Amino acid sequence: MNTEATEAVVAEMISMNDRSQKPQLIVISGPTGSGKTSLSIRLAQALNCSILSADSRQVFKEMRIGSAAPEESQLNEVPHYFIGSKRIQDPFNAGIFEQEALETLATLFKENPIQIVCGGTGLYIDALLNGFDELPESDPEIRKELDIMFTHSGIEALQIELQNLDPVYYSQVDIHNPQRIMRALEVIRKTGLPYSSLRKKKMAERDFTVVYLATDLVRETLYANINARTEKMIEQGWLKEAEELYPHRKLNALQTVGYKELFAYFDGEISLDRAIELIQQNTRRYAKRQLTWLRNKQEIQWINPQTEAESLIKQFDF
């Protein structure tokens, strides 16, 4: 064996040894309604570990129904973190999630070197795995211009500008969240560069290895799940939950699919039936954007959400 080949073998052995010494983080993502919550619970039970939620809305305790958070019976089966742990008035974003999730994992890894993160908020998962980018500080003048634009022309004007200036980020972001769109446009206007080009310039080093999984369902089944789940959420009391949150409708936490349609119903702009139709439609669109985000990631391994935990443990050697 020549010198180069020997060095390559040694390097690979060192790399394998290094991986074996590090804790392992299993990421289970997927579009909304694809069964990732149930799958993560089955796997966590089999591995005797905890689950960290990477969902930007399930973290708020007042939004339990509307965010489709795990039910109490599910939460009692496995320790969960970042479910109902914040108030809607509390500031929370990808940067805060990164910091708090890393601190939580540092503690959990001492108990079990395998832990699970489950959720569909891609920005949160990216922040945890790769670090959160240091972007330009907010510019009051530009933000004022965007606020006026939003007030006078609605979110559609913001969406159109973002799609024109940065189609890459447009395909990734929750386009129904005006705060995220305005933040991206603010950076674009300030720097003259696409927001997506300024992100992930340098990936942070982590003290754990990652297995990145995503739940895969045929489109018809996924959409049927979304439609049925929306109706179930209404039956569970979502209207009452949204009514209690209506006075806080301007908060960033409530700028999301579901609540904005119900708020429009409360305002008398649409009927309840129409609100439910729009929630189903906009949730399906959101799922489609989540799929676009995930399919652009080469490291993801797609799995059937009905797969038994023991099969996954054997397949990925957890």
C-alpha cells in the first residue's frame, strides 16, 4: 500500500474513532402532517432518550391546538423540551433556539449519548446543526418603509418583492410570516445582496454527530392528513383558543397559518367554512415549501413514518 493510501486509511480510522466518541443527534423532520411526531416518540421510547422540538410555534403554551403540538398523553410517554415552554409575548427565534437547545443537549447527552430533535421549522434545525448567521443589525428607516408597505399593500407586496429579489429564500421561508419576510427584505435592501447568499457562510463545529431523517409520504396521503387534522383541531376547541388570542393578533407568534384565517373569520371578512378551507389550503402550501427545503439537502435520508423503531435502530445502527 502506498503512502497516500496508508494516510487515507489512517485518517478514516481516526475519523471513525472520533465519531464513535461523540454523542449522536437524530433529527426527524418532514412536512407538517407527515407523522414525524408519532415516529419520534416511538424511537425515543426504544432508545430511552428525550425529544427536543424544533417547531417555531409549538414552543408557545397558548397555541397548543393551533400549532398541532403533541397531546398530553404523548408528552407523558417521553420527556419533551421546547413544547409549551414560552409565552407568546416572549422573544423567540432561531438564534435563541440554537443557544437554548445546545445548552439542553449538553445536559441530556450526559444521561444518554443519543438524543432526538423533531420538527419542521427548517431555520431552527439549521441553526442548531450549523450555527446562526450574524447578519446586519436592523435598520430603523428601512424597517419603517417595509412596515408602511405592509400596512398599505398587504403581505402580498412583500412576497412579490422577496420572490423577485431572492427566489431561493422565498422557496424556504414561511411566506405567510410578515416579520420573517420583512427581515429578509431589510437585509437585502441594506446590503444589495440576496438574503440567502449571506446565510451559512461558516458552519459552526458541533460536539455531536448527526443523522438527518425526514418522513416521506405520497402527496395525496399527506394532503388528506392535513385536511383531516384541521377538522380535528376545530373539534378540539381551536376556535376558543384563537378567540382568546385575538387581542394579541399583532404579535409575531401569531403571524402564522391558521390563526390569521380564524382572525379574519372573527372580523366578519369570511365565513367559518371558508376559513377552514383556507387553513387547509395554506397548510398544504406550507407543507410543499417544507418539502422543497428538505429536498435541497443532500444529507437527508427519507423514511416511511410508519417504520418500526427497531427497524430504524437496526438500519442506522443507533
